[in-house]
Amino acid sequence: MCKSSKPEYMRRLLNRCVPREAPPIDYTGTMNELRLVQEDLDVIAHIAAATGLMDEVALRQELKRLRATAEKMRLAVVGYYDEDE
């Protein structure tokens, strides 16, 4: 079920927004974990840039890939329109 009240459901339909089913219970937790990993990798990339001890370019490429994967997951589950995010 899309977890919307009947009036909200009708408003969305009138605004040409087709309500979707609510995402799986694990979705929010998984996306939060991915955000934490992204933040940690950002910190590591900054340290790599400052110290030169790691390959910053490779690290940033992997971070970009992680972000793209997270966005694909979000679009697959939530779709292009999500009023709550």
C-alpha cells in the first residue's frame, strides 16, 4: 500500500503523480548505511589528498561509483518523485 490517506491519494492523482507502494522496511536503513559509508569515504579522500598516502583519484572514482549505485537504488525503489525526500 502507498500509506497515503484517501484525500492525499486523490491530490497526487490530480497532480499527475501516481502514488507508489511504500518502500521495503529495509530500504531506509540501507540507504542510511550507504550515506554513512559515503561520508566516511569523503573523509578518507580528504586525508588522502592532504597526506598523499593513498591514491586520491582512485578513491574518488570509487566514491562516485558508490553514489551512482545508491541513486540507482533510490530510483528503483522510490522513483523519480518522492515528496518526502
